[in-house]
Amino acid sequence: MTEVRFYENAGNELLEFAVIISITENQYVFCKHRDRETWEVPGGHREPGETVMEAARRELYEETGALEFDIEPVCVYSVARPDQADDRESYGMLFFADIKRFEAELHSEIEKIVITDELPERWTYPDIQPYLMKEAARRGYLSVGR
């Protein structure tokens, strides 16, 4: 069973991912990868030589077309999947972004974004993303299930 844990901080070398819970005009922003039929929070892997904040800014632009935004770290999270062969815990930084302006079109693997008051019914990572949303809400960043 997948377990998602939250921390105030972790060693920089541990942070492999940046996930950005995003809003615009008080609505959620979710994206849909062109090869999937599910929705996700923008985010992805940190590239070599990139800070986790640089990764968050890059991923937010690539996956939503966000040009102007305020972004801040929420907390460190980890995902442990005891059923995987390497039984490894992976770490990432959860961010919150308020997007002010979008580019006219997307230029990545993302097919489209949706701006909505509702949480998706079909998550790409249902054993992770809802927990990230709940933690951000618990910390006062948003109201889940408005």
C-alpha cells in the first residue's frame, strides 16, 4: 500500500520531485497528459543541476502555460511503496501557486488544462494527489471540495 508522509524539511539532495497545487482566480488548475484520460496536479522530476524551486517554476510553465504567478513551498512530502522491488521512499517538495497569466497555448506533453471549482474524479495518481491536496488545505492553502 502506498503511504504519503509530510515533513517540514528534508535534505536538498533527497528532493527529486516538485508538485505544484495551483489556482487562478480562486479556482483549481489541473492538467491532462495527452496519453492519459485522467487529471493531475502540475509537477515532475527535478533535472540535474536544478534547484527544486527552479524545477517547480519550469514544470508549472510547461504543464499549464503559466507566465506570471506567485509560488511558495508548502512542505516536503514522501511516497513509500512497500510493494515495489526497491522498497524506496521518494521525496519531493509540495508548492502552492497562484497563476495570474497564462500563455495562449501549451507546448508540452500536456493536452489541456482545466480551471474548476471541483476536484477531479479521475486522478492520474489517486494514491498520492488527493493526499497532497488535503495537506495543503490542512495548512491553510486552499479549501478542498469547495
